Amino acid sequence: MSKKIKLIFLWLARTLGVFALCHYLYRFHVRVLCYHGFAYLDEHQFRPKLFMRPDTFAARLNYLARSQYRIVSLSEALTNPQRERQLVLTMDDGWSGTAELVGQTLQQHQFPLMLYVTSYYADKQIPVLNVAVSYLLWKTRQNSLSLALPEQPVLNAELPAARPAELVRQICQQLDALPDVAQRSAALYQLAEQLGVSLVHDGKALFRLLNNDELTTLQRANVELQLHTHRHCSPLDSTAFADEISQNRSWLAQFTPPQQLVHFCYPSGEYQAEHLPLLQKNGLQTATTTHIGLHQPGSDPLQIRRVLDGEDVHWLELEAELSGFSALLRRLLGVSA
């Protein structure tokens, strides 16, 4: 179904009162909205689900402020399943634009928001390599690249013919092989210069995560910091997984008492059944996924569904998800998400 036809269909459903009916049918389901980062320049065109324009986010929060939804924390929503139309705001990763670009919006509304922070890049304060490299390859107008790093084979690539995902993997593998983060960062900026793309806009570094001061400031705007692993990965090995949680929890303990760090977001939303007992073993009480939908009362709190908002999500699409119409449609069609 094309986007235009889909929007016409949703408009008809809303006009005929189907959205309102679904609001009632799904009134006890919890809506968990998911956001990520915000665009300084054109990142919303690069990855519209990962980066949103600040104006779009401000409009979303203004809409929620006027809406029928009760904006609550995740803990409050799960402990009060009898309440109607509860909505939870969550945000993944901890991109710097959360403070620099939409901090005032968050201060204005003071909605409770859970921010899942991956701590490695927040601690190191260099650009997130795989996202930055992907952006360079997306934006460059060069036809080739040559990456020559110490003790690594020279990596040459013809860009129009290269498979982007594989090339990103190869470049990041070589960057990660450098002995310290300063060298990795320097090599990344050298690659950006070679490709004719800047990773800085108006003096602001792109693809950086929030630093300590910014995270502390956001806490004053009713932002709750929670777990997203240290290196943005969920290994199945129990020891490796426990280490990811432990390092993430230890780093976040400078902002939040460790005993309160019990909420988790699966990196990239990816998980397997084997992860569930590992979460319980490590003292985690909730975990959010990227499976689309509403959270039904009594459902597993370690497999919470969310509604992923983005720059490419039309208002009607968002309303269809929040009302429960899209969930009903998927159920009738036998479609899982």
C-alpha cells in the first residue's frame, strides 16, 4: 500500500469514528512512545527513524499536552493497570541533541521521560563510529575512498559499487583495531575530510552522546536515566551479558542510585528468549523492545511493545498507533510486528 493510499484510508477511519472506538477498546493498554536523536543538519533525511527535527518533536509534545492521554512514568503505568489511556515517553541511546536541541522543550513540559543510555560513547565522548561512518558514505559525493591505518591492510573501495553495510562493517573493524579512542576519533575525522563531509555543524559535533553535565541537566527536566548496555549490544553469553549490564549500571550510578537502575532497553530492540532469564538474574524489572504495538495489562514486562515515532511518521500514522486502530488492524489481518 502506497503512503498516499494509506493516509487516505486512515483519514477515513478517523473521520468515521473508528479511531475513537479503538481509543475506548484499548483504553487500558499502555502506549509507550519511542524516540531517539535529533537533527542538527540533515540527519533526519539520513535516518528518519533515528533522528527527528527538533520542531517535529516540539509539535509532538504540544499535541500530547492537549491530548486525552495521561503522561506517566513507566513504573507508574505498570503499577496502575486500572488507569485509562496512560502514555509513557521513552528515548534510546542518549544522543547529544536531546540536551542541545530539545532540552528547552523537555523543560517546558516536564513530562516524565525514560532515557535509556548506552554508556561507552557517553563516557568516551567521540562520535558513534558505525552511525558516523554510515552518514559519511550516505552524504559523500566522492567516488572512492582509501583508508590506510597503522598495522591494517589498506582498504580501498569504489563507492557506487560498494555494499554500504559491508563497507561500514569493514571500516569500523579497522577503526576499532586502533589502540585508543583518540586515534579512532582522529581517523574518523580524517576519513570525513577525505570524503568531503563535515561531522561538525555550527561548532557542534555530530553523532555524539550526552556528556555528564548534559545528563545531569536533563534529570532536572524530569528525565529518568536507565540501562541500555555499555556497548550497545546484548550478548547471549551470560557472563558477557552480565558484564554489559554491570558496566552500564556502574557508569550510570553517578546519576542514579544503582538499586533504582532496574529498567532496560534492548539495543536496537533485538533480543531472544534466552535473554529473558538473564535480565531477571541481573535484577531488571522491565525491558522495552521495538516490536510495534501497545502494552496489554498483564503482558510480560520484559517484552514491552512500543510505538516508534520518527521524522517520516505522519500525524495520522501516529494517531492510528496510539488509538489502537493499527493494533486492531494487525490483529484482524493476522499480522505480527
